[in-house]
Amino acid sequence: MYKPAVIEAPSVLGLRPSGVQELPTALLATGLAERLGAVRAGRVEAGAYDPERDGTTGILNAAGIARYSVALADAVGAVLDRGLFPVVLGGDCSILLGNLLSLRRRDHHKRYGLLFLDGHTDFYQPSAEPTGEAASMELALATGRGPVPLTDLEGRGPLVRDEDVVAFGFRDAAESAEAGMQPLPPGLRAIDLDGVREVGAPVAARRAIDHLAEGGSSGFWVHLDVDVLDDAVMPAVDYRIPGGLTWRELESVLVTALADERAVGFDVTIFNPRLDPGGTLAVRLAECLYRGLSARTGRGSAAHAGAGPDQFAARDAESQTGD
């Protein structure tokens, strides 16, 4: 079992100051860290937001994101050095770069994978991204596609290889094709929402993890953009798209992924508390994360026993519309 360490990473340099920066505060206010028995490992603040696209890269805040990625990698690396399990609360999806940089630094001979849970594939190039937001490009950038300042951080080249990535649960194929997004490369494993539904979320998740374990991988990072959830149950995101995973499906994926001893870290992005004025979605999201992370920490059995099955069933009945 691994003790989790929470790092707050409220950067919106890859998006805009829409409210996503309040994600860590909202989730921690639910008592998530205390329930997990997590160490509070600090907060990495972002620099000033510049609303003008960089003239060289075509990306908003490109230099700021590069600096932030280095600082976040320092924080994640310090947690890993202590033998703890990093749980990084974003922020927008561009924080993925710092998380993966922390792994790339550890040993250049080792390979790490990425389980990419997102309603979108985020594989845009700057020329096709209307506003230059890196939060629509982070998977492309992480695999080495895009401007050098963000694809060659610290001179380390791509942060992850195509064949060490599984894009899971996305449903934006038509939208991204219409916008001119570059296609996913053949070597990158893609399991879209229909693919998940075809075999069921637990089986699809197991296949994704088995793929990430192939070829001598040293472990994998789990990235969660909460817009992978069904828009009917998670409307508090900046770019909404119909459909998505149910709460139970996401929980089963997280349990499968995070219970695997090869999982080395986890991040959560894009939840916007300003779109959740009553705070009910923050509570439900925290419950989902707790159940998934409990598979890693070993706290789940006691917690479920203390709460009782009827209590959890009641919560599901109230909050899992569309299950």
C-alpha cells in the first residue's frame, strides 16, 4: 500500500482563469485528504496569466507553462523520492507536462506510460487550436508534437512514447476532425467511449493497464480530466460535450488503474467549482476519487464498512443520473 501525498497545482496557464484554478480548494474542502490519510505536500503557484498568444509558438503562456512544468516536476519528484504516491490536484490539463517531466527525469533508461482519461484527445497543434490553449494540446506536446519550448523540456525530448499511451473514454472524434486536429498516431492505443461500452469499463480498463505494462515499462501515470464523465452528471467543466462515462464506470476504471502496483501517480484536472454553486458536484467527485484512491491506499474497506452499504447506495441514487 502507498501513502498518498496531495500537491495543489492550480495553474490555468493552459486555459484561462475561468474558475478551474479553484479545483484544489474545492476538493480539499470536502475532507478528501483527511479521509485518504494523505500528506499535504504543498502548492505550486503559477505565474501571471498572459491573454495574448505567443508570437513564436502560437500558444498562450508557452514560456510560463514551461517554467511551471519544471516547478511542478520538482514538487512531484520530491514526493516520489519520499516513497509517497503523488495526487496532483489541478488546474488545467497542461499540468500533465510537469507530472510526466518528473518521471522522465528519474532515469532516462526507464519507460513510463500514461493512462489518459479525458473526454477529448487533446492532440491539437497550435495552428488548429482556435485560442492557443495548451490544455487542448497536452497529449500532443507530451508525445513530442508541437513547439520545442514545450516538447523538449530540459532537453529531454518527448515525455512519453506513443506506444506507452492509452487514450481512454474520449468522445470528440467528429468535433476534432472538423476542427482540423492532427490524428492520433497509429502507435498510440485509443479506446474511445464506444470501445469502453463495447466490453464494459472494468474490462476496457484492464486491457489498457495490460497494454501499459508491456515492453518493460517501469510504471504509468494516470491523468483524469473530469470531462470524461457524462455531461449529464458533470456539467462543471469549461468545454462541455454530450455523453461520457457514468460515475460507476469512472470509479471502476480508477479502482482498476490505481490498485495496480505499477501506477506511480495521479492527477485531476478541469473541474470548475464556479459552475457548481451548491458544491454538490465537488462532494460527489471527491467521493469518486476517494473510492478510486482507496484501492491504492488500502483505506477503502474500513471506510465502506463504517459508512454502510445503504449510505453509499443512497448517494448513488441521488447523484448517478444516467447510470
